[in-house]
Amino acid sequence: MKKVCLVIGAGAGIGGNVGKKFAKEGYHAALCRRSDKDGLQRLVSKIEADGGSASGHLLNAVEEDAIEDCVANIESGIGPIEVALYNLGAQIGSRSLEDTPYKTFELGWRMATFGLFRLAAAVCPLMELRGRGTILVTSATASVRGNAGQHSHAAAMGGRRMLCQTLNAEYAPKGVHIAHILVDGAVDAPDTLGKMLGPEAFLKLREARGLENDGLLLPEKMAETYFHIAHQHRSAWTHELDLRSFSDLAWWNHPP
Amino acid sequence: MKKVCLVIGAGAGIGGNVGKKFAKEGYHAALCRRSDKDGLQRLVSKIEADGGSASGHLLNAVEEDAIEDCVANIESGIGPIEVALYNLGAQIGSRSLEDTPYKTFELGWRMATFGLFRLAAAVCPLMELRGRGTILVTSATASVRGNAGQHSHAAAMGGRRMLCQTLNAEYAPKGVHIAHILVDGAVDAPDTLGKMLGPEAFLKLREARGLENDGLLLPEKMAETYFHIAHQHRSAWTHELDLRSFSDLAWWNHPP
Amino acid sequence: MKKVCLVIGAGAGIGGNVGKKFAKEGYHAALCRRSDKDGLQRLVSKIEADGGSASGHLLNAVEEDAIEDCVANIESGIGPIEVALYNLGAQIGSRSLEDTPYKTFELGWRMATFGLFRLAAAVCPLMELRGRGTILVTSATASVRGNAGQHSHAAAMGGRRMLCQTLNAEYAPKGVHIAHILVDGAVDAPDTLGKMLGPEAFLKLREARGLENDGLLLPEKMAETYFHIAHQHRSAWTHELDLRSFSDLAWWNHPP
Amino acid sequence: MKKVCLVIGAGAGIGGNVGKKFAKEGYHAALCRRSDKDGLQRLVSKIEADGGSASGHLLNAVEEDAIEDCVANIESGIGPIEVALYNLGAQIGSRSLEDTPYKTFELGWRMATFGLFRLAAAVCPLMELRGRGTILVTSATASVRGNAGQHSHAAAMGGRRMLCQTLNAEYAPKGVHIAHILVDGAVDAPDTLGKMLGPEAFLKLREARGLENDGLLLPEKMAETYFHIAHQHRSAWTHELDLRSFSDLAWWNHPP
């Protein structure tokens, strides 16, 4: 059985690139996403063509038992989940309070907070038994400050961050490493940012930021840090870190 | 029509005392709690005996339409809600991840995060029309850090705090004051702390802290600050503050 | 002997208005500032004309023994310092690293951090003996985040905030209340903001913000909260709070 | 000319191990410490014996021109400083306010805050010219919260953190990476922790934490993360991260 890196939320951005990186380093990458079976298969094929091991799993994370069954199937059929990346966002753009239906607010929580709780409930006991394991959590600026129009997103991400601290307090002493990775900036990800903005605006943003100048977060480079964090020696673990492009303002800085 | 101070979560602790204080200062106190009709009626009678105006409302905040109907009924039948206090906690004691069922985790969110969102969705538009209003939110240490055993509570309170910042960003410029009041310590509240600990342990804690030494947060005194915050001039509003007893360690301090 | 409210940094903004408020409520206001003897005397006369008690003290806070002697003289000649407000800022506008000489960086520390340490060293033991007392500290956004051009200011204010937490941890259990008041916005203060901007730009800012709309922090209104904090019951003390105008963005929010 | 990693504060703990790691990866390690010429020479010899390049520099960081001259000499005599580690602490154990002389308080600032400012003033313009460079700053829990007895340390470290944010805001867009590394726990460092505790207590602590269980932060392992941070691609830089042993409580958690 191969050691597995499970990615919940494996598109063409952070999730897919983390999967590639771990596969390159000898893990089986179990890649989960909600839709686009063809895109998922292409990602798996690309990894295999590069000599890696991967599998694709369509999974709607808000469906009952979806995460739980996925974890169980991988553990029994592929190998022990050594690293799990929870990479589902809940960004829905800017919505005023009056334009945020209850269902939207709840969906944000189901995706960004409850889904992570379910993943942790499924994998932490297994990792505890093995005395090791890592849960990497992609998080957002909204986990540390709320902005206008971010009711659903900020509430969900604020919950996510506090959940990570709780998991860390309970499971770190048992050998399970939880890391909250605050991605503070726009990621060069066609699947999420590209879809949210539309192809034209996305292209424009990429040009404005100057891709050759690395003005957007490049997921391939982010994956290097995800991998490093997952392989820190247990005497020196990082629980929280931020990531942003050199040319971007930190969330606490304003344009002059 | 009288100006109303609505209290969601009006027991014998913070909620009841804030109700009393606002009633004493000329507001109608609309007091809501889930159960104990007799206790609620006694609170109303006490306020009326002291010359104040109050009403009691049994309300299960997690029930569909309960908060929304309550707000609508008060606005049409009693008067404009000038101040709303969201005072529902979601503390369920220390529960390991494996002892935290999904239902428990979700209930924490329904009580501590979603309930506030629903209250805000109901009152903010009314306050915006009037160009003024205040939402006071009692919050907990778990809103700023997660501890072992606090999965449900910390995730819910972390969401609550980020939601408060979002509401503030959107509604402060419209004249609606949102305040996140971080209660960092044990409150001398028989309804909540007393019930959680049991009568004996509660008595013991009160004695250990030395009530004459004010070693627990006294809700009657806390109510003074709640009232002050609600009456700050709009040129100098407080969005976040903490409250603890002089003899208690701040959450970021450890015993030596 | 009258109970004294000592104000270090008593100009026409926060300091002077806090002095007035405490004098109105029965304290002797001992008002200290570095220069402008006439302005100081006018402030004292104004308070006395309103029936209050006050005295003016020219004091260069970075001079050896200046703060210490001032405290000793007031304690022996006027009365016990029940409340001390440390209101000296160290804002010098935006200066790049290369335009920040060592002397400037050090002066920021002497004004904003070391001066508070000296005040605390002088009054805390006296307050401890009396079993009560309050130190109010006006602080700035720079105490919680550093921006470009703020090398001196941010380093000094960051030190100030951590010093407040240390003082609180050591002296709160002894009955001494330390409060860190984060002023997150422009204050309508001709002595400081007015001088920094120059009279024309200051007038323009006041107009742009719409004084009738309370778009700047009004020091007279801020003083109400300073007074409230100093009179909280010891079972419910606030250690940290923020203050900003309703129409201003919190430091963690960006313009949309 | 070789690319240089400058270490200010190179003892047997973090500083020395970071030096070794960078030397192993091809940098010249310029190792600075205040005293113990023999120990410093042994460190240099060890690196050279392992095939690396290193030099030792005795330097009292609080002396006028010491840091500035050191930077200038290295740049002219050895090579461009690509990475600078500021690793001087200012922990002096627990001292009550009354047992903290002004000189002690000031020394903390000179070591922990001003020294970093001086280093930055010396190297940032050089790094800006080259369009690249990294300043790694070892920081402490006291940079984010003050505890009783930590007046000097907390004020100095709070200033250090805000200075790092200011430097980051100003220099990141110019290609200079500043990282604030919050070391939240006891480091297995005989030079600092060992000296502070005394040899017996240090040995006892090592045993209690179970070195075989990695209960203290192992500097050799920490150095891996220091190196990784310094080599992140500029599209994905970390500005703040924490490091602690898996078995240690985070600063915001209390023992149950």
C-alpha cells in the first residue's frame, strides 16, 4: 500500500499542484473534486505520465457521507492517508447582507467549516492510531478579518481557523500536525479565480499583476511550501503561516 | 411606542441584567429565552416593580422563523428595536473530537453564528432605515483562540466574531453600531455557569474566587459597560472590547 | 487632598478633553504638556471657570526625571493619582527606512514606549499600596500592524501594547486597571493632526469628513469612554478596546 | 565572491544551526556573536570540516557602528549578503516592574528592536539595489502577548514584530523578503536556555520533555524551515509563521 496524500478540492490551482508535488515526491495523490470528470482525469494522467501515482474521485463535499466514504475507501483500497489537504473555499464574491440568503450563508459553513470538521473526524482517529499524519488547511484572509460583503465567507472562514486551533490543541500531542495556511492574495487559478472573474477579467488581472513579475500567487510555487510544512520534524512544527506575492499588500496594509 | 432593547438570551446572568439596566434607563426590555416561563415572568415583574417596562417572550432561537417573527412582532406591537443584544452562547463543556457528534457541532453553529446572522438580517435593514441602532454581541474567548475540547464552541464563536466584523464594515457607515464584547472569564450566572457546573461546584467556584473580591464577572456590573457601548457617540464607537475580572488571567496569560 | 487625574500629553485633543471630563466629575486634572504655557493656562482657566479643579505642568517627557518628579510632586502637593492617562503619541508622518535616522527611531521609543514604562514605574507601586488606580493608555493602529513609512511609530507602539499587557498581567490582580485604547482613525485635534497636516489641509479634511456627520473622532466624545473605562467595577474590566468614527473603515478593512 | 548568509547571534542554538544549514547549501556563513571566541572558532572549523565556508566575527550588537561595520566589511570582503538572520533575543527571565531598572528596559530595546532596525538600515538598501534578499527574524511569544515579569522582553519583541511588518510593507515590493518567525517554546540551546536555567535545570527540562520525543524545539530541525522560508519563490512568500514542538501547548492554550 502506498502512502496517500488526499486532496479535497483538486482543481487547476492549489489543490492540483499540491497533488502533483506530493506525487512527484512519492505519494499517491488521491484527488477529489465536485465536477469536471474529464479535467480530473487529465490531471491524473498528467501525474502518471510524469511517473507518479494518482487517482481521481468525484465528490460533493456537502453531501452526507461523501467525505467519510471517500476516506474509508482510500484507506482500505489505496493506502494510509498520511497527508490530507482541505482545499475547499467558500468565496462567493461580495454580497450585501440583504443579498445573502440563509441558504447561501449555510452553504458557506457547510463547505468551509463543517466539511473540515467531517474530514478531521474521519482521519484524525486513524492518524492518532498511526502516531503521525498531517492536515493542511488552505485558508483565506477572511479567517482573520471580516469585510463588507463577506458575511458568509468570513463567518465560515473564521470558524475554520478556530477549528484548526482546536484540532491542533487536541491532536498535535498525539503526533498529528494541523497547519492553517492563510492565502492572502489572488491565486493564479483558472478554476476558481478565473471562473469568478470570467475569462477576460482574469486575463486582465494576470496581465496587470505582471505574471512574469509573479504578481499573483503561483500555485506551483505554493505547493513547495505545503510540502515543506507537511515534512517539518515534529520538534519544530508550524501551525499558522501566511502566503502572498512579494508585490501584494498584506491584508493589514492599505494602499498609501 | 417605546424604544426597545431586545435581549435574545435573557436569563439570570448577562441577558437579564442588561435588560434591567436598559429598562431602568427608559427602554422597554423585550426579554427572550427558550424556557422557564415562570423565571422569565419573575424577571418582567421585577423590572415593572422597579418602574420599568418589559415583556417576556419564549423563543427557541434555532427554530425556523422564531427570531424573525419575534423581531417583526416587537417592531409592530411594542416599538422600534433601538438596541438588540445577542446573548446566546454555545458552550457545551469540553468534548473531544470523537465525542462531538455532527449534530452537536451543527447546533453550536446554529446557536452562536447563524442565529446572529438571522437577527442581523431582521434588524439591520430596519435600523438602516432609521439611520441608527445598536447590535451588542456577547462573545467568548473561543472567538479568538481554539482550545482542546472546544471544536463546536470555537468554530461557532470564531464565525461569530468574523460575522461581527463583516456587519460592522457594512452597517457602521449607515449608522448601525455593532459591538463584539469578548467575555473572557467565568460569569456569576446561575442559569448558565451554575447549570453547567452543578449547584455544588458553582457554589465552590464562587467561594474560591471570593465573590466579595469580585473574582467572577458580575453581570450587573457588566451591564453598565453594555449600556455605555450602546450610547457612545457615533464619532467614537467601539467595535471590540474585552471584559474580565481584575483577578482573572487574560486568555493570553498562563499561570506562572 | 483631591483625587487626581494625571494627563501626560494634554493638548486641545484627547488629553485636554479627558482632563475636562474628569475635572467635571470631581477630579483634580493635572495637565502636562511640553510647550505652549499660555494654551495650557487657558485650559486650566477654562476648567476652573466651569467649577473644576486643575493645574498645568510643563513637562518634556523624554527628559531625565521629568515624569518621575512630576508624579512625586503631584502626589505630595495635590493628591493621590487615581487615574493616569498616557497620551503621548509618536507619529511623525510617513518616513521611508532611509529617511528615518537612528535618533528619530529612538525618539519614537522614548516617547511612546519608554515614557509609559517610566510612568508605570512611578505610579504603579503607589496604586498598589492603595489597592486601586487606573492607567489609561491612548494607543494607535500602529500598535497592531506596521505600514510602510511607519518604522519608528509602529515599533514604538507595538512595544507600548505589549508593555500594557505585561503591566496588566502584573498589576490587575493588585487592583490596578490598565487599559489600552486603540484610536483607529483621525482625531479632530488641532494640536496634533492640525499641526501635522497644516491648517489648510486640516480644514479640508474636517470638511471632507463632514464634521456635522462626525466623520473624525471627536475628543470630547472619546473622553466619555475614557471616563467609563476608568470607572468600571473591578469584576468587569476592559483591557483593550478600539475607538473609531462610525463612517471610518476599521484598520483591517480596505476601501472596496 | 560567495553569496553570504549573515547570522547575528550565532551560538549553539538556532543561529549556529542556521549557519551550518546555509553553509551546507552553498552559502558562506558569516557568524557573529558577542563573546566566546573559541566556541565561535569551533563552529567555523566544524563547518569547514564539513566542506562549507564560514567566518567568525565577534560583535557586540549594542555598540555603536558594530552592526553597520560588520555588514560593510562582509559586503566588501566576503560577498553580497543574500540572507541575514537577526537572532538576538532579549529574554532576561521573569522580572517584576520594580525589579526592572530603566537600563534593563532600554537594553532589551537596544538588543531586540533597535538592533534589527540598524541591521535593516544597513542591508535593505543593498538588497534593494540587487532586487533580492531575505531578512529572517527569530522572534518570541512575547511579540504577540505580554506576561507578568516580561516588561522589557515583551515591549522589545512587540516593537520587533511591528518593525518587521513595516519593513515588509516597504521592502517586499522591492524584492526583499522579511520573515517574522515566532518561536513559541523552549529551544534545545545550551548557550541561551542552558545558561538561563543553569546546567542542572536544563538537563532536567530536557529529560522531562523527553528529547527522544522531541519535546524541545531542536535547532537543527528549525534550520530546515529557516532555509525553506529564505528560498520561497517570490510569488508565494511567508511573512509570519510560528514554530513549536508537537508536544508543546501553543501560547494561546492553557493546560486543561
